[in-house]
Amino acid sequence: YLWDGNVLLHEWHYQCARRPKVITDELGMLMLDRPEPVENLTTWVYEEGSLVPTAKLCEGKSYSIVSDYLGRPAQAYDDKGELVWQVEFDIYGRIREDTFNNQPFIPFRQLGQYEDVETGLYYNRFRYYNPETGLYISQDPIGLAGNNPNFYAYVSDSNTMFDVFGLSECGIKIEDGKFDYLFGRVTSNNHNAARSNQLAGVMKHLGVHDTASGRKLLTDHLINAYKDPTNIYN
């Protein structure tokens, strides 16, 4: 495996008998006795600045990867546009349906997780995750700093949250201040003030008021809309 920080870039495999040996040259420097074989090289491509995989390159072929709203791979297409891989996840991130019975073809699972085919566990950087139980197999290495009183738990809400490194949850978050524009509170210039007041009228007509319950209603609505992949434009 070849990593760029926390991102897996390349992977390849070969029989142990072909593994290069470390030797010492005439200057006393360590070196390999022959190049490492990389005939089975697989390269992964990601969305810029993220861990969401977008393509697999191997054996002279390329495959496009389509992920869901949480960054989990859901489908893969070959360079002819044919669907070649498709899975569905349950609430714990376990694959409950594998259309082509080829689960290892794309080994990425929940965002930041890579499935170990031999054990069935998901490598999650600092810990391994068990998709059968929805729990990690070891305690959170940062303890209570991970903001979770259960040191083995994954996240508080697997429908909106994920844990990229096995340390602390993150995910979909809507800043409450963003709703100011909908309630006539934006006055930075005449155009924005007019538009903000117009939207405030729409909210009033819909019966959504600038209260804690009103803002929670908007937050819940946006999160539910975001959870539907058909509402996301790429």
C-alpha cells in the first residue's frame, strides 16, 4: 500500500517469494536486491480535498465510482458506462445487498473506512470497526476527547454523521446563522436586505417563525432532503 497522509493512493500484491530482499551495497548503504513487482497496481482517485473515492484505475482500465450523500461508494461503472458494481448498506455500514456478488472490487465502506477482506473488519485509520455490531473493536485512543461517552461507539447518528479517522464524529452540520437570510435579518446592502425581507414573508406565509422550533424545523427538513441522493446535484 502507498499512502499520501491518510489517503490510500496505490495498492498492489504479489507472492512473498517475489518480495525484494534488503541488502547492503559496497558503501554500506541499505538497498533492495531488485525492484518491487507492481504488475497488479491499483490507483485510487478522490474528490479534491476529501476521502470520497471517484475512480479506480487498474490493468489499463478505469472505473468511475458513484458515492451516496455520506461519501460511501454505492456504484461503479466501467469506461463504457456499464454498471459493474453496486451495493447497499445497512445502518451499521454493513453491505446488505451486493448486486454483482463482487464486494471486494471497491473496498471502501463508510467514509474513511477500508474493508479487510480476510477479517471482515473495516480499517478506520486509528481503529478497526466491526460492521456486524456497529462498534469499534478497541477503545477510542483519545478517550473522552472524542466527545463520545462510549469509547467503542461509532457515531451518534449514522444517518448524518461519520468518523473519518476512528477518533471523533463529524458530518452534516447546518450553521444556525445561515437561516438569518430567511428571516429578514440580513442588512449588509440594499439588495440583500430586500431579498432577506422577501424570504421572511415567504417563511411567514408557510408558518415558519424565527424561533428555536422554527429553525429546528428548517434544519431537520434540509438534513432529510440532503439524505436523499436524488436531491444532490454533482
